[in-house]
Amino acid sequence: MDAAKRQALLFLLIAATAILPAAAWAADAFPNRPIRLVVPYPPGGGTDIVARVLGEKLGASLGQPIVVDNRGGAGGVLGTEIAAKAAPDGYTLLLVPSSHVINPSIYAKLPYDTVADFAPIAMVASAAILMAVNPHVPADTVRGFVEAAKANPKALGNYGSAGVGTVFHLTGQLFNQLSGLSLQHVPYRGGGPTVTALLAGEVPLAFETILSLQSHVRAGTLRALAITSARRSTTMPEIPTTADAGFPELIAENSYALFAPARTPAPIVTRLHDTAVAALASPDLRDRLREQGAEVVGGSSGELASYVATEIPKWAALARQAGVKPE
């Protein structure tokens, strides 16, 4: 080996030994200030509820407050872009629902790469979706709603969701296909505004998580027709499944996942993952989420990466099947 090559190799070894302690130091020193948790939807929806329950536990474990930053707009794209372009230092995180893996099939051009621009931390939870109506709607069952909507399409001809590209949007489009209806989609800026619109009668029907709807259903201010899951909810077992209601193919749920910006140092991602998984394993957090209608998932960062890679083409196929074209 000549002198130039030996010098180059020596330089690389010195650089590597300098980087490793720096990375370890970064993990040891992290966090030393509050952490921002971006939720790309307004307050009051399922994503916001999960973020606040998780954030409280994470903050206590990390010794720094987790500040939930609601950035609603464009079906979750606005807030997701903010997180994607944040400094990759562990002080900005992102909690997203299933729309994160659906949006690549809904928007012709996103201002970020759903895979390359994010470091997966952990899957957090999943929540069943309720099909609910304003109590003035003359239907107590899914079949009853179909019959009423066909008889009076002017009054019952649309449905609300948390935005274009959300799992609720596509669930509604799939319901159109299966029922023979042509309900018009009315997108809102998140689950909270959707529920407000349903309560006010702006839309007769909405698809939203049990997290957002169960308190209103229990209070009688909204009526649940069915839950879009294979099994009845342990939280609201009285609500029939869509299979019970005669629509076995209408199955969907909303999953919530935690990410950091890409290029966040691996030791920090590992610290966040380990802390999040420990938090999700705690009985009090599990109970709090279950009371809201969500089930803890957990798992490794690699499993979340696999989920993203698998779900993007799956939802692309469902979007085509439902006739949803990229905007």
C-alpha cells in the first residue's frame, strides 16, 4: 500500500472513531429540551387523541415535555411536510394515521417522499371505524340508510370524512360501490371538524374512528350504524359489524404510526423507539387507549418500515377500485 492510500485510510479511521463517540454523546444528551410532536390534523380527532395520550407518557419517560403541534390541512399533507423538512435531531416527531400510506395514491405530487423522508420509530395503535349518522336520519341500520338514501338522495346524498385521501374517504367510496349509492364526498380538515359537521347536520353520514365518535354515540347525539371491522369492538360491543349488517367486504381501520425526519441519528431513533415501546407496554396507557376505542400495536422500527412498504401498493389498488383519481 502506497503512502497516499495509507494516509487516506488513516483519515477514514480517525473520522470514524470521532463520529461514533459523537453519535453516542448525542443519544446520551438527548433530549435536553421539549420535543414537538406534529399531528397533521386539527384537535379533537383520533390522531390528536392518540398523540396526547402517547405524548404524556413519552414526556414523563424522557424527562422533557412532548408538545403536540396540530397542523391540519390538505388531507394531512401540510403537517407531514413540516415534519419531513424539520431538523433531523429528534426534537420534531410525526404521528400519522393511515392517510400517510394512502396519500401517495391520492395526490399526483407530494412535497415529500413517504418512504425516504421519514425514519420509522414504531407503530402505536389502531382504531376501528364507525359508520355514524345524525340522529335526524331516518335509519337505524346500514340497510335502512341505503334504502333511505335511495328514496331521498337530495337530503341523504353525501358523507363527511377527515379529508381527501384518508381511510375514511376511501371507506366511503367503497361503501358506494358495495351499496350501489353515489354519495358525494365532503372533506373536512380532520376528525374533529367532521364530527362537528355531523352533529350540526351538515352531512347526514360520516366515517370516523370510534375514538372520535363514541362519546357522542353514548350521549345519543349521534347514531352508530355499524363498525367496519371483522369483530365487534370490546369498547362498544353493542354496535354491529359491517359483516353483521350485510356488507362483509366493508372492512377498514385506522392505524397510527410514529416517525422522525430522515437522517435523524440512529442512536436517537433507537432511544425514541425503546421509550415508545416501553410506554405502549404500560397497562395504564393501554387502558386509556382501549377506553377510547384504540388498541396498542407496538413493534419494531423495521416492522413499521415493512408496514409502509406493504400498505402503499395495497391502498393504491383500493383507490383504483373505488374510482379515486390522483389530484
